[in-house]
Amino acid sequence: MVRIIHQLAEAQQELDRIRSRHQDDQSIHREATVREIVQTVRRHGDSALLQYTIEYDCPHLTLDRLRVDGAELDVAYQQVEPGLLQAMQVAAEQITAFHNLHLPKSWVHFTSQGSTLGRQYRPVSCAGLYIPRGRMGYPSTVLMNAIPARVAGVPRLVLATPPNADGSIPPAVLVAAQMVGIQEIYRMGGAQAIAAFAYGTATVPQVNLIVGPGNAYVNLAKQLVADTVGIDGFAGAPELLIVADDSASRTLREQATPTLIAADLLAQAERDVLAAAILITTDRELAEKVQIEIVDRLASHSHALLIEKAIAHCGLIIVVEKIEQAIELSNRFAPAQLLLWVNDPWEISGRFDRAGTIFLGGQTPPSSYLVGPVATLPTGGAARFSSGLGVETFMKYSNLVEYSPAALSRLESAIEELARAEGLILPSSTLIDRS
């Protein structure tokens, strides 16, 4: 059963525990395992990659099947229901529209002193997308990770996903990849896939950037290769924190409110045994109703065992006296997803400054499928200092600087003084005799 906490100090302690849930006694063992995998793939390339894939995912895989061929891509379209295909197309349109709104633009500024300053944005030349296997596959994750790359203008996208034991990949994942123009798809997962992307093999291309969510092994591998290739961050198990005030019990949907909040928390918990599903509310009665609703719905839920484990470890209901305490606790936890089920969410949304995505109002389901912002969000408190994956992730910039002779003449004395103060050789341009 999900616990209800009324004491602020206890709530803070529990939120800190859940936030650091990925740091367990097995972390040292995992790091040693991942380090060995990464270094072995780096040294031995395809042979190591294939061996690890056979060991962990597909016992009968051969090297010639590591890359998905065109025939399998064609067949995938025939295996996806028309309704799902249409939903994926709608999602693709929505996600594209969202990312087009904040595509960085290069700029140049001419100062009155005769110098020119600017910034030139360019996409990375090749990006690798990692898509977890999951129970049914994640076509939405393909769309939400690949589309911002396409909007950014990345010319080459390659995708890795762990195969099933028979070597198959969910057809919806293959279709989603083709919808965004990805033809290079590899049957590989885990730390070995990250290593192959980072260092390249005879079969798998070396990429400039690796993005996509994964388990602890994937995130550790990203960390180990970050000195060689760009990474998007360390997106771990999903997180949802709901903040509800007493207005949630005074809406026209009063009777449905506990049901809807419980449904959102359960939907989060069923995604991973380490998924965090948390409610913070100023309404004691609402807290109790949500707790009862969760128990009732679990009795007949198809994934009850997984959800019960997630809720037992990472589920929580916190009752606070004032909304200010809810804001403080939320910012302390820094959730990947935050739902504000309050009277005027826009009025207080600016005070929640540590969240990956903020959903405003009880009528807004905490789902990224169709609204544009991706599901690859900072977890484990990383929203304190980082943001979710977006079009900017796939772009880099170069600063542009030009001095006219007159501008440099006005600035060179300051340049010389700073260079001397730091014991450095003077820049060449200051040595020119302009007399």
C-alpha cells in the first residue's frame, strides 16, 4: 500500500531516498561489469559486440543479422494496425511542430566600436539513438528522440535497440524509425551498444552523439564514453510528482478526481519497478481517497505485482499544510514530470523551477505522446541542473569574432595587460606595428 506521510521532515527524508534510488549496493559491481564490456567492445569491435548480444539478448544472432535489412523494414508496415499507424503520424506532426518553435538560429551582431560578434549553429553530423526494449517496444520513444534531431538537421541517424530472444524487433519501432527517416537499425542493446556507438566497429558507425533512455548499465556506459562522444544525460526510471491543492476536491469532477490521480500514479508505477509515483497535497481527505483508490484498482490490475513493488519502494503520498511546502518539496525532489492539479497552475508554475516537464491543470494528462516535449527527461534530481532532450541537444555552436583595425587598436592595451598579468605570450595581433 502507498504510504501517507504528514510530517515535513519525514517527507524530506523519503524524497531524498527515492531520488537516490539508483545508488544501491550493486552499483560498484555494475560499474566493473560495464567497464569491462565497454573496453572489450572498444578493442575487439564486432566480435565482442556480437558475443555480448548473444549472451544477453539473442542466443542465435549472427553478424549478418546485426543490422536490420530492408525486407524486415518493409514487412513491419504490414504488421502495424492502421489505428496505431495513424496515432504515430499524429504524434510525429505534433512533436515536429513543437520543436520547430525553438530551433536555434545563427546570428551576427555589428557593434558600434567596429567589431563583429556572432554565433553559428550547426547540427552534429551523426547521432545514435538508443531505444530500450520494454515489454511491447517504444515507438513513441523513437519519435520523441529522432524528430528533434531531424528538426536540428542531423544528416545521419542510426538506431540501436535490444532484440527479442528470437532476434525480432517490435514492428511499431521499425515503422516509427522509418517515419523519421532512419534506415540504419541495429539489433544491439545495453552497455555494448553504447560502446559500439562511441568507438565504432566494422559494422556499426561511430557517432558524435548518443541519446535515449536506458537502464543503469546503459547510463553507466554513457558516463564511461562521455570523453569520446556527446551524450544527452542519464535518464533513469521514470518519475511523476503530482501537486494538488484543495481545489482538486471542489471541481465539477470532484468524484472522479481521486480516481484520475490514482490512475496517473499507477500508470507511472507500471512502467518500471523503480518508477517514482508521488502525490503532494494540502487536502488530507483527497490523500486518503487516492490511497483507497490505488488499493481498489490494484486488485484487478494486470500488472499488479510490478506496480506493488514500485509503489512499495518509490510511491508516496505527502500531506502538507500549505502550498508553499509542496513547492519546496517538489523543488527538492526535482521530478522528471510534474503535474500541477491546483486552482491556478499558471500563477504558481514559475515557482517550480526544477522539473523536466510541467503539466498544467487536472485536465492535462501527464503524457508526452502528443504534446511535443520528449519523454527523455532528467531523473534522479538532475532537473536541478539539466533539461530534457530537445532540438538543442543535437546542435553545437561556434562563436564568431572579428575586429576591425580601429576596434583592435582601442582594445589591444587591455589585451596586453591581461596577458601579462597571467604570464602568457601576447596574442600575435597585438605585436603588429600600426604606427
